[in-house]
Amino acid sequence: MSRKSKFIASVIATSKEDLPVLPFQRGAARKAMFDRIKSEAANHPVRKQA
């Protein structure tokens, strides 16, 4: 295989792999997490600190 063919093959193989989710792609999951945290915090009474 020539260098060019190896490079193209590696690019194609990499493009087929699962990539980690980028921050701007996980907006709905982040919002759901923050909503869950806020609702849990609202259900717990506030403790006074000494």
C-alpha cells in the first residue's frame, strides 16, 4: 500500500469509530441533569449551619 492509500484507509476507519459526545451535542442531557439536581435540592430541607 502506498502512503496515500494508508492515510485514506486510516481516515475512513477513524470516521467509522464512535467519537465522544461533544459538549454542544449533549445539551438535553445536561439540562435534564441540572433539572434533576434542582428538584432534589428543593425536596431536602435546608439545614442550619453552626
